[in-house]
Amino acid sequence: MIDELDLAFDEQAERGKPRHRRGSRGGKGGGAGTSTVAFLMAFILLAVLGGGAFLGYNKIKDFFTAADYDGPGTGTVQVQIKENSSLTQMGNVLVEADVVKSTKAFVEAAEENPRGQNIQSGTFKLRKQMSGDEAVKLLLDPKSRVSKGVTIPEGKTTFQVYDILAKGTGIPVADFKAAAKDPEALGVPDFWFNRTDDQKVTKSIEGFLFPDTYEFEPNATAAEILETMVQHFMSVAKKLDFVAKVEQDRDISPYEALTVASLAQAEGGIQEDYGKIARVAYNRLYSGDFFCDCLEFDVGINYYYQLTGRPTKPSGKMTDEELRDPKNPYRLHGKPGLTPTPINNPGEAALRAAMNPPKGPWLYFVAIDKKGRSAFATTNEEHNRNRQIAEKNGVL
């Protein structure tokens, strides 16, 4: 079988061979000319194809390479990066302001920069037509920020906060006072003004302007600034689970606990005493073990003086008539319950103290040294001895 197949292929191959050649003039030279033409045409074809491939490569390369400006740019332009913006969203804003040429160039530069994910929100002074890399560097430079930084210390009253904000932003105090008239419009939920101590409900922004350092946008209004501070308070309260804990553990309203926090902030000379001062307040008002349901704290008097535009007085110089003035709704002598509102804006330590004060039977306290430390007592006799120590140290 194999031999027959081989023979068949051999015969076919034999039939395919020319039996003779026709001669021609210059036959051999004609074959060489044909080969040369074919070679040239092949070379031209390859060159064309190669050039096309090269051009195609450049187009593809340009497609995948982000369009970008060169250098640090020129001129100045202010750009606002909104809070929680992604890198892509930032890039879109920068492209719209002609700071960078493409969002892709900015995103790639930010991803390559080790600190690229640290770009914060705010208003920045940048330049037009910057490279993506230069734009990222400038956004990470604190000197490029034009937002206004304002620090609000702990325990400041709203009146003091307005003064600080006015100096830091250039917005008149009157604008802050006007914006603060409706605390619910600024983000304080209505339930925060519930009370269980049978005192009149007074809605105030006092207590909700959380102390911290803020960076406000240059064009922010008074209402927007106060709203930012209220939102910060609410976020801290949520982190602490303040509302649920005081309702469950203290069996009082969050507003009362916030007021106690403000009293502890005002009365405490050192942070370590906040919790014990809060405990004194709870023991006097809610325990039922004290002969009088009045606090007898002095700090409410001065708050009312600030509220009504009167000069404040040191506690040691207040007369008994001033401490028990029936026209002063913020007095804590000779009347039950807490003040109508918090008397300042407490910080996180004071809030924690009001949430979870240490256990103890204390009913009295007095500052005993110039460092602000207080001594706590259960009986009036013990309290009088502590007062003598305070007098000896020149505190009273």
C-alpha cells in the first residue's frame, strides 16, 4: 500500500514538472529584473506598513498617556476642594479652573505621591496650567490654604465665641447673634431641648458650639460657621453615645446632662475634677439625699450678667442678695433645678464627666489652691474645713 501511494505522488510530481523550457533573449536577466521589482515593492510596502504602525503606536500611546501641562504654571487662582471629595472629583474641579490639563494627569500624580491621599478639603491658592505633579505638591502645602483657622477654647460662652469668630473671620458679631436665634435651623434636633427637671424649656445655641480649631471657607456666612460647629458637636456626641447613655444611666434628658457638663467645665479648675463636680450636681438634684434640691453653684450668676450686658464679678465678692436674686433665672441658690440653658460650650472631657461621673457621696466642693484643684466634702463641717484651707492658700 505504501509503495503504491509513493508511486502516485511521484507520478503527480513528475507530471507537474515542465518537460522543456522555451528560450528567450535575456531570459536570465529578465528573471533578475522581476526579482528586483518585487523586492522594491515589498520594501515600499513594509515601509508603508511600518510607518502606519509607528503612527498608530503614537496615537495609542497618546490615548493612554494623560494630557498634562509642563511646569509650575502661571498666575494665581483660588480653588475650593469640597469635603470628602475623591481624587477624581478634585481633578474635575482643577480641570474646570484650568489648573491642570486633565483629571487623569492629576489622579496619576496624586497616586504616585506618597502623601497624595492626604489632600484635605478647603480653599487653595493655586496657579493656572500646572503639571499634575506640581498641583498635587501645592495642594499638600499648608501655605497654599486660604481657609481661615479659628480656635475656640473649651468653656467659652456663646458671647465669647462670637467675639473670637468675628476677629478670625471678619464677620460682625451681630451676624452670629442673628444666626443663633434659631438653633434648630443650625442643626440642633428638637429633642435636645426636652427636660425632666420641671424647668422652663429655653432653646439656645449655648452648649452646642463645640470647642476646637476650625478652618472656615473665606466666603462662609455666620450661619454656615455656626452650623459647622453644631455638626461637630453632634458628631462628638454620637461618638460618645451621649444621648443614650445619659438617658439610660442617669435617667435624665441629654439637655440636662449637657448643662451639668457646662457647670463642671466652669467650676472645675483642672480636668480631673470635672467628674466629681458632676457627681455633686447629680447628688444634690436627683439623689433625694440632700435637704435642698438646689445646686448653690455661683457660676450661673456671671452667665446671666454676660447675657444682660452687666460686668461679671468674682464669686468671693458676690453678695447673698446677688446669689439669690429672684430676677436672675440663672441663679442656682434658693431655687430647684438647673439653669435654663447650659452656661458655656463644654469640651469632650466635661461631656464624658457628665455622662459617667465617679461614684461618691459628695455634696460640696471648693477650689483650694491656685492650680485650680478642688476639695470635696460630704458634710457641711468638712466643707468648712476645706474652705479654711482655701482661705489660707489665698483662693477665697
